[in-house]
Amino acid sequence: REAEAWKTRFEEARCRDGHRVEVAANLGNTTHAADAVERGAEAVGLLRTEFLFMAHAQEPDLDTQIAEYREALDALKGRPLVARTLDVGGDKPLPYWPVPKEDNPFLGLRGIRLTLTRPEVLETQLRALLLAAAPDAEGTPRPLRIMLPMVKDVGEFRAARAVFDRLVDEIPPTERATDVQLGVMIEVPSAALLAPTLAPEVDFFSIGTNDLTQYTLAIDRDHPVLSAQADGLHPAVLRLIEMTVAAAHAHGKWVGVCGELASDALAVPVLVGLGVDELSVSARQVPLVKARLREFGLNEARAQAELALGQATSEAVRDALEAR
Ligand code: PEP
Ligand code: MG
């Protein structure tokens, strides 16, 4: 199976009936972008920019950030790059950013909450991304999608959007990204519940099923005993995904999934059946997920999504899907 998947990795990912789903790669480092392309990735669906901030003894300056983002964009040769703004804090502190000790770091100052307390850091990162993605010497755009982590409602999105809009106005169009979108991660249950109020304002959603599952089920994703129960195929999580996709599509916006669930063989048809447009997985999994998509059609995917949504526990979902 793996050998067959490898041979067809550069072909578009389409279901049996031709339904198109984009398969992208999650990256923890810009130097891995070329490898992702070699494995058949059609985009980078999640660049975790934390690496850049953790690799330095102080905040990386504008030019350092531009050089890093440009490296990934150039390796992608016109394929989109979805870069997530800094998602640290909580359990991932930065040595040069003292954060008061918290009893519940996963419920504390992390992601967009933290960067909004340091608007100058967010501004430098957004500026670096916009400048790095300026069209190349021939005028060919470098497609850039920027996404904000841990957004809980439209208030946080608007605060970040204001910084973004100001930069877009300020930087001459020839010097910055021309093909650019600003979206949010859906990984806090409130954002999924409020997706109808976010959808008109964002350009896209990317569902982070790792955190969405952790916060929906109230199970620490790294818990030594309980983490196996933090299953993204839980019907409560699937309902939140369903609501998110419905809201996005009602406003003509696309939805990706960039959590671990996107590479789970049982979950792939369920996510497609729920209407997800893009799956972003570790680079190693790209050929396998593309091959998995070719095994079923959209009608079968919809039937599997219905079946899963009708179950009461994640165990029941897995049993029902396996039996089918
Ligand atoms: C997620 O939460 O699903 C996600 C993709 O982000 P991270 O794993 O980096 O928190
Ligand atoms: Mg997350």
C-alpha cells in the first residue's frame, strides 16, 4: 500500500467520484518545506512558527523572520503557505518572555491571547510574513495564508485584523503579498459554537482537532493516563466540526483540518463527508492520506459522517465505522 501511495504522490488528491480535497503538510520548521513538496504536499497547511522564536535567545528580528518565511515560500514554488502566528505561552514559555506562573497553563495566556498583550511582536511577525510573500522578480505571487491560534471569538480576531489591515495599507503593494488571506484556527469550543459570527469576517478556518478535542472533552492532550481518551472522533467534536463547516460554507469560506485527526484513516472519509476542503498532515503521511481519499466517493463519505454523528461515544464511532 505504501509503495503504491508513494508512486502516485504527485497526483491531485481526488475522491473516487472526482471530488477534490487538498492535501497539505504540517511543518515545524521552514527548512522542511522542500521535503514536504517532494512527498507530494499541495501546500503547507500549518507552519508552526514557534520554532523560530524558540531557536533564538531573543525575539527574532524582522530580517531574520523574513529570511525564514521566504525560504519556505520559495521551496513551495507557488503553492500556498498557511503560517500560524506565534502560539506559545502556557506550557510552551519563551525564555525571553517572562509569563507569570499559572496554575492552569492550558487555560492561560497562550496563543492569540498572549500575542495581543504584545502587539509589537504580532506586528513584526505579520510584517515579516507580508514582506516575505511579496511577488517574485517575474511578478508571480507567493500565496500566503495567515492564521491566528486559540481565537475564542470575533473580538480577538478583530483586534488582530486591525493590525493586519494597517500593515496592508502602509506597505506599498509591490513590496508585500498580493495573494493573502487572514483566517483563524478553530480549536477552542466557543469559536466553533460561534462560527456563524466569525465566518463573515475571516477568509478561512483551519480546525485544530488536537486542542479542540482537549478543550471539548476536558482531557489534557498530553495526560499520561487519559490522553488515549482524547479522541477527535468523539461525536461532540464531530458536531463542532459540522457546525464550523456549515458556517464557513454558508459564507463561501474554505475549511481545513490541521490536527492529528486529519491523518487518521477512519476519520478521513468522515471529515470529507462533513465538508472539509483541505487536510493538513505530517509530511510523511501526505502520500497515504492522498491514497486514502481515492478509496471512496463523496456519497460514501457523507454516509460515514452521518453514521459517526449518530453515535454517543468515540468508541461507538470507531466500532460503527470499522464495521462499515
Ligand atoms: C491543534 O491544536 O490541533 C493544532 C494543529 O495545533 P498544535 O498541535 O500546534 O496545538
Ligand atoms: Mg493547537
